[in-house]
Amino acid sequence: MRYAFQVQYIGKNYSGSQIQFENGRQIDSPTIQGELEKALCTLIKSGSSNVEENSTGENTAENNNRRIKTIFSGRTDKGVNSLGQVVHFDTDEIIVASKFLYSINEILPDDISVTDLKQVDQAFHAQKSAKRRYYRYEFINRRCKNAFDGDLMRVKYKIDIERMQTALNYLLGEHDFSSFKSSGTLNPSKICTLYETKVSKTGDRVSIDITGNRFLYNMVRTIVGTLLEIEGHNLEAEHMKYVLESKDRTKAGMTVSPYGLTLMKVMY
């Protein structure tokens, strides 16, 4: 049987959402996936046909426990948060959602929580079945710091919300987003489609909402960095179009801090 749930997390204490490997061995660093799979192993009987052995292969009592493999809708980097990450897993066990949600949330760390568990069709795939992904980036627009700003980036200079929106509109539709693609990604695909973009400001908090079918590595954070370059140098909004059409990462702005970026929702 296949189950899917939403997971919320604050990413600052984790090395991203996915378990990471180096030279075939799992890197010993905390991840969202690692915490979820550890909790699932505690709740669900081991030994079902849809679990896999610990990747290290070490013959210890701890590693003899089989782990349930989780599949995420997409990878988020260290420091990135989630309100709507979708995860699926397979098990032979029948799960009662209400009891499961209470139990797993008692086990998980305080900065991770699971919601809305349900059984799904075997053809459902958290990543491959996703049609749209919605991200939000937030920062503070104020000269002086505030003790309650937390980890959000602070932009000291005045920004023009209307110009930022006009600049973002140049990115709508299907494009080659090579200019906003980090050199660290191994995925050769560069084409994405953005469906919606919105800039809003409430008090001194600015939100940038972007919805697309897929995103390249660090793409949202580089788009935000380019917006801030336009604002910081008082450039025309059309500079965003120039950067997009150049297909040259050196023409775009910096990749801003991951703190403030949240995966809001995945749509199927």
C-alpha cells in the first residue's frame, strides 16, 4: 500500500531535505528525510516487502532494522522551510491516519511535523506526479534591525514593489532559465514554466510568491537576488528580461540566503 502525507519543517537545523551520500556512503548529517524514516521505522513493523536495507550495510543491531524509503516531491536545501512538502512511502501495514499522525508527531523533533496522511493509488508519485510547486521568499525591508526579525534577510534600501512586480512578469511562461541555474546542479534540464508571480509588502515584510512546474537548483533564490540587484542599483525592470535572455549565470544577481524561502504547496 502507498501512503502520502504533507510535512512541515524549519530547515535551519538540517542539511537539506534529502539524505546525502558521498562515495556510496551516507553522510552523517541531519536531514528531514532521515528524521522521517527513523520515525516511520519506529511506528511501522520492519520487514515488509517495500523497505530497504540500511545503505551502510554494517551488521549491527541498529543497522539490521530495515528502513522505509520516503520519496519527496522535491529537494530543499539547508535552511529552506516547508509548509507543504509532499512525501510518499510504501508499506504492507494498514495505517490508521488519526493514530499515526499523533504518534509520529510525538516522535519527530519539534521543528518537523506531519499532516494529512492518506492512502493513495500505487501510481501516485510524490515527485513525478506533481504539476506545480509554489514557493515564497520573505525578507525585511528596514534600515535598522529588530530582535524579532529572526533569520530573515534585511534589505536596508528602499524598494519599489511595482518595479519588482514588472521585473518578475518577464519570467512568466516557458523559458530557458540557465541564467538562474546554480553551477552546482547535475540536472542538465534548463526549461521551466512559471505560472504566477507576485510581490507584496505588509509593513516592512516583503513576500515574493512564485509558482512553476519545476525549479532549478537555487533558482528562486537567484531570481530574488536579481530583483534586489535591480532595486539596489535603480535599474529598469527590463533588466530582468536581459538577464533571462542572456542564459548566462554571471549576468544574474547573487544567490540570497536560504532563510526566508519556504515551499508553500505542491499541486497535483
